[in-house]
Amino acid sequence: MQDRSSFLTASTTSHSIRHRAGSAARLALLISLLLLAGSLCAAADLLCGAAPAKAVIDWSQFRFQPCHTGFNPYEFVLSPDTVGSLTLRWSAEITGPVYSSPAVWGGAVYVGSSFNGYFYAFSAITGAMLWQYRTRSSVAAPVVANGVVYVGSQDNNLYALNARTGALLWTYTTDSYIQSSPTVANGVVYFGSFDQNLYALNAGTGALLWKYTTGGPIESSPAVANGVVYFGSYDQNLYALDASTGALLWKHTTGNWVYSSPAVASGVVYFGSYDQNLYALDAGTGGLLWQYMTGAAVESSPAVANGVVYFGSDDANVYALDASTGNPLWTSATNGFVQSSSAVANGVVYVGSYDNNLYALDAGSGAPLWKFATASLIYSSPAVANGSVYVGSEDGNLYAFSLPAGEK
């Protein structure tokens, strides 16, 4: 699930290889070349279904990469053995709640305000503000690709900003507000709007390539994998469209709204619905593989790592299911809605709760390893990159955590 911004406060008060040496060297070289060429999105595409390989990779968009697995296989500093020593490195005060999920790129952390319309860039190391840009309403979660930040606002616009300076490059106006976090793949920006359309724009110019109209507002953030765009709608459907043309490939109907943003892994699409279920569909056909019912709405977006699906529910639990069968592996209870989407890295699951806490759980057992209490609920989804964890809180702060210097 992407960031609902100020709309959330109204709506939720009532209910949110190891590789062989040669292969590793070739993959590392390829990623390096892609980064040097400015093709960060293409590098991220390699991670969709790829096996872990050591590298320094930023968390540059909601759910980490275009297929939205929420899994960073390049994190080697934080682990179940070390995460208990996480300490607050800095916090940056932002006017109003921070429902936006942060993106990390090029030494900066990007996040939006859910109150005053400002979008910010902070130093990932010190928390010092680098620049700010004001939209006219609440700001959703951003994506950074090729030196450009793309972010939607409830002022109906998608903005493209220079990631280093915050200078405006272009805007695209829809007919309603944007709470869907955009996804960039192969030079195209995909995002949904409450005007019921899924848009595909040229990432360089903002020109419309195509749009597809559903039967309800689109809050779900699109996942892109193997030439297909997957997303949910308030019309209760999960859609699969041809990424190049926008042609409908298939759709699957659930029992209620689909806020949750899908994750695509190993030929399967995973997503939640307000009907309390977590679904697993064949990515090619849309056929139902399995579904798992929780005790309340599933508004968070699932993470998929090492054959396990992790997600939260409004029943206050974090769940881990076998990705192939849907069989439950463990649950971990919090004291509030879990609408924050889990991030998984190096054997640890990070997730926020409406009980004000950010949790780190053992990915294998669900055992609590660490938690940090903020002054209000956490709807923002954490980003984990390069030995640090970043998350926003309704208390108006963006938080950054890392290990003490001597433990890194």
C-alpha cells in the first residue's frame, strides 16, 4: 500500500547464492556499468527475482524495486545478530504527519509532508535538509530514477524534480488527487490517480503514452515485471496490463477494495484486499493459486523474500506465509493496525504499527529483535539501505537509525 497522506486520517479513524565467483563478478560489473550510465531503474530490474549479490544499492522507491518485493538482498551490515544495537542517528522535524514512505538515493533521503505540501531532501548521513519543494497539497511516496525524483500530490499533479537541486523539470495534471506512489521502469513512469486511471508517462518529458480507466479510484502503487504492470483499484480488482500499450491482459476480482500494492516474484503476484485476504495469483494468467484470510482488512503491501511472504493486517498482526502454498509460518502481534508495508533485508523484517512502534523481527521465526517508540502511529513504510533504516511517523518526524560506529 502506498501513502494515503491526509486522506488517511479521515478514512482510518473508523477502521489502513550465493553466486559462483565468475557470475558474481559479472553481475557486479553489470550493475556498476548501469549505475555509471545513470540507469538505476534498469539495475533495479535485475533484482526482480535475482539472487543476492553483495553491492551498495539504495532504496530508491516504494517497495525497493519495480516488481515491489520490498526485499533488499544487498544489505549486509544489519542482521539478526546486530539489529538489536540499532540507535537513533538523527531525526528531522517536518511540519505535520509523515505518512510518506522515504526513498534513499545518492546520499539523500526523500520524503513528503502530509500537511503542508512540502517535499524534502535530507542528507542521509546527518539529516540536514538539502532542499525543499512545495506542492499545493499532501505528498505521497517518491521514486528516484536517473537523477530525477517523481512524486504525486493531492493537488492532482505528478511532479518530476531534479534529485540534486529540487528544481522542477515537468508536471502532469490528472483529474483527481494522487496517492499512488509512481514506479519507473524502462523509461516510463506508471502511477494511479483517484480519477480512476492508471497512467504511463514518458519519464523524460512527462508526455502521456497511455492511460487505462478502471471502475474506481487507484491508490495502489503499480508493480512492473516482465513487461506487465500490476495494480489494484477501489473497484475490487487487481489488474494486469501490457506495460507498453496499456492493453488489458487480465483482471482478478476480490471481495472489496484493493488498496494494497502488489508484489511480483517467481511468476506470482501477491497482494492484499480490504476483504481481509492476502492473494497469490499466477502472474501470467491471473489464476488464483491460494488466498489466506486474516482477522481484518489487509491494506499493507506484501514483501517477498526467500520463499516467504510478509505482510501486516488491520488485526494488528504481522504475518509470514509460505510463498508457494500460503501456509502460515508465524505471526507477530503488535498493539495497533499494521498498514505500514514490511521491508526485508538480511534476515530481518522491519515494519511500523499504529501502536507507534517501529519493529525489527527475525524473518525466520518472527521473534522481536528490536523496536523503537515514536510519539504517534507509523503508517510510513521503512526503507533499509546501506546499514541504515529510515521511516516517517505521524508525530511529524523522519527517523534514521544505524549501528554505533564501532559495531559497523
